[in-house]
Amino acid sequence: MVTQHHSSAPHAPAASAAYPMAKPGYGKRSAPGQQARTPDDFALLPTRERYVAGFVDHLPDGASMSVKQLAKQLPLYGQQAISTALNALSVAGHLRRVRCPVGTGDETRWVFRTFWSRTARDNEWWNTYLATETASRAAAPAPTPEAPAPPPARPEGPAVAGPAPEPIAVPPQRTPPQVPDAEPTQTTGPSPAYLALARLGRNDHRLGLSADDCTTLEPLAAQWLDRGVTTDYLTSTLTAGLPAQIDSPVGLLRRRLIDKLPPRLPATPSTPADTPAPTRRLLVECTDCGRPGPPEALPDGLCHPCHTTHSAGGPPSPDPTQIAAVKAHMDNLRDLPKPV
């Protein structure tokens, strides 16, 4: 039985089993709550957009969504046409390109996803969904499963059970008396506070201290380090604004160590291990130029300049009379005699 198709749009080619998947952190992600697939899902779209949408809708999650890769799989259109079609599908409410930071500390990196919805959604639905934790989890890459531990090696041959060998009698031996080991002497180096005081005289001859002076001032300098300051901060504080002549360096430093003692800061509360990591909000990327921003700042998935260009409809199409005039002019040029 032959089924007649009333749509003039070409049927999108089926996604081959070898369609390339995106790298971890990239690719297609399906939005939730989509309606069941029907032949008339994209009937209201133009021919080119309906062709591209039908192909993208059949791609699995994680498939590459780059314009270059889609153009390789869709032979009817080039990269520029595919890019324009994706912009139109974004305005129609079928896709949004997003980026999301993952990781903690210095290991933070960005992952890029393209959320796809067979059912067209308005801006309010997309903004609400992309602000939820569900969308953040969907955009984050899946954890890499750990490789199972290899099974223990089996012996090459079966173990042969036999009678245990009889123990061999060993005659008693004379052992020399052992001398008790001497306890190792632990040499403890000078403390950071002592070293900081000892270096003052080398940096400035007016603050030269003896070994006894350093030992006397060491407890006062240690209080500074216990309060979280560094030795550089301690040194700069003790050497700032010195008078031209110092008669008693140990007396001056003792006075400064007591009078300028920094306050004790409260300890930073440690985060419990079971505290969940804060949810990071997704950023929407402009489908055309890739400029990032919050969902509400990119209506229809396009930034303001690209949205203005798309709303204007691009350059006006040429008049049919102008096309005919250009063709006639080219024909006249071909009929001109060629120079010898």
C-alpha cells in the first residue's frame, strides 16, 4: 500500500549508527516532558527547518551538534544554511545552547550542551527549566565508571595434595649477646619565629640581635605566627619606620612585638563532608554567535544584536524583474565579439 505524503519537504535522512558522538561535556540533551513523536511534529516549520529538525530529533543524547558535523550528514544544505536553520529552530522554541561550570577550585571547566525539545516551548518555559537543578545535572557530564578490579590469577596447574614434609632438626647455635641500640638523638632546628628574628640584623644592621636576644624574643614572635600571620608580615611590621639610631634593638623589638600584636581571627568553620555542592546556574549561549548570558537576557536563544538581525529577516530578496534584467545583460555580454 502506497502512502501519499502531502508535505513538500524532503524527508530527513535517518541518523546512521556511526554518527559521531560529542566529547564528554558536549552534545545533545533532550528536554523533559516532550510529546510522543508523530509525522506532523514540525509541519508548521519551513522546508529547510523541518528537514533539519527531523534529523536532529532522531539523534541520541550525547550526539555532536556542531554545524560542521550536521552539514556533513545533511547533504542538501551547507554549513551556512544549517546555522541559519538552527537559529530559526531556536526562535521556534525547539533548542537552546547552554554552558555550565563543573568542578571545584582550580579544576573548574566549562561543559557545553544543546538542549532539544520536540515540542516547541516558549521563553518562559525555557527560562524556568534552565534555572532548575534538573537542567544543571543534565548538563553536567556523567561520572566516569571505575574499572573493575582484575580477577585473581589462577594457578597454571592443579595443586597436588601430598604428605607434608617432615621438619628438619637444626642443632642449637650460639648467638653473641646483643648490645642495646643507642637511642637516636633528635636534633630540632630553630623555629620560624627564631629564624625571622635572626634575619632582622642581616637585613638591617640596626636590628642586630644576639643568640640570647633571639631566644628571649622568640615566644613573643611565636604568638604572631600562631595568629595566622606570615614571617614576611612579621618582618615588615618590625622594620617599618625605624629611627635613624637604635641604642637597644632587643628593647625596641620587644616593645613592638607587644604593642603591635595582631588580633586573633575566628577560625573558619569547616564545611561538612556531606554538604552538597552549590548548584551553579546555567548560562545560555546565543545560537548564532555563541555569546553567553542568563536565560532571560537571550530571548529565543539569541542575543540582542542577533535577535534584531533575525527579526529583520536579513537582506531583502531581489525582485524577479531585476533577476531577469541581470540575466539579459549577461547574455548580451556573451554575444559581444571576442578580441582576437
